[in-house]
Amino acid sequence: MNMFMELSSAPFSYETLPDAGRVAYFSMEIAIHPSMPTYSGGLGVLAGDTLRSAADLGVPLSAFTLLHRKGYFEQHLNAEGVQSETVQAWNPADFCTEEAARVTVQIENRVVTVRAWRYDLKGQSGHVVPIYLLDTDLDLNSGWDRGLTDHLYGGDTNYRLQQEIVLGMGGVRMAHALGLRVNVYHMNEGHAALLTLALLESQLGGGPQNGATDADIEQVRRKCVFTTHTPVPAGHDRFSTEQSIRILGGDRTAQLEKLGCFHEGLLNMTLLALRFSRYANGVAMQHGKVSRAMFPEFTIHSITNGVHANTWISDPVQRMLDEHVHGWRRDNLYLRNTIDVPEAAMLAAHAGAKEELLADVGSRTGLVLDPKVLTLGFARRAATYKRATLLFNDPERLRQIAVAAGGLQILYAGKAHPQDEPGKALIHQVVEEAARLSNDTLRIVYLENYAWDLGARLTAGVDVWVNTPRRPYEASGTSGMKAAMNGVPSLSILDGWWIEGCIEAVTGWAIEDGADDTAEANSLYSKLESAVIPTFRDDRGNWARLMKMTIALNGSYFNTNRMVKQYTRNAYYPERLKEAARVEEGQIPVLSS
């Protein structure tokens, strides 16, 4: 078998990779199941989609995260758009199996015991990726320590660093306690970077940190892979020297300082992960460039994100694909053949997805929206750089656009972190503008509690996906990829994935770069007036062709099946794949498994 040819289709086997070992994937959040509040947004959803594709493809992988007994939070918005939050308590025994293994970590000179709950994620072929959710809620621990795995992104930086010890160091020890033979440790963002210390301590056999040699450090580096998702320096986890000494310990802090993991007097978890990784990558071509500019002393590659097709394509579109694009579930590359789907079938499938979305909006809000009216979607984490109010830059022009379109509906959604006051103010502003601007032709609705189910309906059911980040702060932007999977074109700033995915008037439209917000808002308005509305309103055949091309060109590429194969080739097993290719070519003898 030619391994590189085999990697082009799914599922593929790792039987030709003798002693390849297991990948251990570490992420602070993972969207595992809609009823398990173990994620906050894009990072967690990406992690979940990665594991779903790994299960589909048969990758020998296990995942580690925290349990988050009280979830992220459930969002509530009052009539003025003021956000409040409630706890999302859930019972892990309803979904997971408790493991017998116990491990300990040291936090502020306290011994904290950690257990794991296993969730078996089954792929299309029956292959299982086990996910281990680490939990400190045990009688052996103090009241404070029992709550360390309660809240995703809760508390202050002290709580965060303590959680990162549980995830990184506790996760490595749990993998050993469970008997997993791990050859590759993949850190999905810097939250898990402390796993490198656990590996180094294991390499030293419990000896003093200051006894680590270059050879010891290289042994750890050979096992580690790192993905960074953050395009701005302030987004990387950083902790003071005092926190590091108090929480991690003086010896570990001294070792980290010696290794150059401090920057401007702060322990930088991205630096730690980069220094201990043999392979590092950003999550889009542009994000790789931004990351290399931030950390010029490191080699940082790019593997563009994707989404899990079977999870995010709506039922009506899946039925259309099952009828007309055979093999797409097994191999997402076959989505290229959506080009040949009848236009009427494409329009009917989207109409079904839109009907489901508007029914959901009605049940949530009591509003009756028109399925024939052009509907824009904007659903993102409520962060100021995403500029949710850019659409309102010229209110009168927006009203005129709505009239010219024969009506316009704009659906918003998104949570602000409980401690993000500017983000909360942004939601309040959008809701205020919606109340002021809405009339018979322009309907603007902000939907509360953006989560898995609402996200799936929005990305499938709107007519155009809008994204307006301030460049270059968008690392990737997987929501637009989910929309593309459903044939929904984007109208977006050329940042993140859209630099790679935008083919003007074929997969959507680019909002041109401008000197300021007003210039970019004018470009957005112009594209609506000159391209989006005339095609949607007057040329349904061309609109159907645009939707088909969006799936064919973007859906077939921006998926996690392709992404996981790239990780496998470039990050996890590059040498073994080269060896397998040489075996196939007869250059070296076949090794028995």
C-alpha cells in the first residue's frame, strides 16, 4: 500500500506503522456532546471535531481535558441586552465511566488527588477515541481543591494556573496510570503546556529539576507537538514569578526561567510549549505568519482548521448529499462533486435548513420571520475585535439596503465571558441598535445562549454568513467553515481562514480592507447592494450554483478529516510515514508488527 495515496481517502489504517504508539491530545475544553457543557466556543468545538475525525479515520489517539462539573455558563439576556449567567451543572455518570486509577499533583505544597471519567467517542468505522475528563472532586482533597475542575475559565489567574497543573501534569500521570503507550503529546493551545514538565520529571526519574541536561530536554521535545490558536500577545496565558513560585514551586520556576520560558517577567505558557515542542503550528496560513512574527526564534508551520462534516451539515443538506454525492461521508473530498447536484435540489435543501432555523427562532423569541427574506447570520464570541456593530455603521444606508432587498433579517448570537465587561457592553449595544433600527422591512434579533444546537442551526439556515473581525486578530474562524459545509456563502473580512476560502462571487464575497471602520462598513454595504442582493433576489439559479460551489470548493477542504491527515503526516508520524513509503517502494525490508 502507498501510505501517501492511502492518506488521501478515509478511513485509513495504521497497521503499516509498526510501534507507532498513541497520540495523547490535551485541550482545556472539548465539545464532546451537546448535553455536556465542557466547552466555551471555537477552541472546544475545534477540539471535539478533531477527535470525531480521528475516530472516523482510526487514529490511535486518546484525549485529556478537565471535567468542568459546573460547565462554562448559561447566558441570559434581559430586554436591554444585559447579560447574566447561571451555572450549568451536569452529572458525568450520565455520560461517562469512572476509571479506577488515581494520580496526584502538587499545588502550593498541597497534594491533590485526580481521577478520570472516560467518554468513548466512536467513529464511523467503529474505532473509539477515549476522552478522559480529569476530576478533583474527591473526599481526599480539600474543599478548594475539590472545586479545581468545576468551572471552565472561571476564577482568577491563580485558579487558572492550578487548573493547568491538573490538566498538563495530572494528564500525563493519568495516561501512565492507565497504561497508555503514548509517543506523541499534542498540546491544543498553551493551557496544557505544563505536561512538558511532567515529562521532564519522568525523564529524570524524579531527580532534581536543575539536573536536566540538553539530552533530557531533547527527549521531551521529540514527543511534543503544539498548536497555537492566539494571534495577539495578550491572549497567551501568562503568570507572575510570584504565582509560579507559590503555585508551581521554586525549583520548577527556576528551571523554567533557565529554559527561557519567562518573557517580560511573566511565565509565558506559549513560550513553554514552543521550547519543548519538535513541531508547532498555527491554525490558518495567515495565523502562521502572525505567530512567526510574534515568536521569530521558532519554526511555526500552518495547518488550517476544519470542521467535522457529519456533525455540522444539516439534515436536509445531508439527505441531498446522500442522494447525489455518494461517498461523501467516508471521504469528504467527494464533496467536490456537489458541483453536479441539481440546482433545485440545492435550493430545496437549504430551504429545509432555513425553515428549521426560523422555527427555532420562533420558539425562542415568539417572533415570526419570513423564510423568503434574505437572512444574514453573525454569531461569534462577543469580543470587541470581532466588531459586531460594524453593520450599524450607517443606519440609514442599512435601512435602504433592507428596502432594496425586499426585506432583510439579521440574526445575532454570542456569549461574552462573565468577566469581559467590554464584551458584555457590545451585546448591550447590539440589542439597543436592534430595537432602534428594526421595522417592517429590517428585522434584527439577538438570540441568547449561543451553544452547539443554536450554532448548528444558524450556520446551516441563514443565507449569508457575516464576519467582520479587525485584521489580523482572527486566527481561523470555524463558524464560516460550518456555514460553507451547508452551502452558505460568507461576506467577510479577509482574515483567518477566509483568505484561503474566498473566491469572489464563487464561494462568497470579501469585505475590502479599509483605513478605518467606516471604510470597511462601506465595502460591506456595497457588496450587499451590488452583488448579494441582486443575485439572491433576481437570479436564483446563480444563487444555487454559488451554494453548490461553496460546498464543493470550501466544504471539501475545510474539514477536520483533511486537517487530521495533515497532523498525522506532518506532526504525529512524519518519519514513520516516510519509512512506510520506503517499505512500499522496496527500499527497506518490511517490519513485523
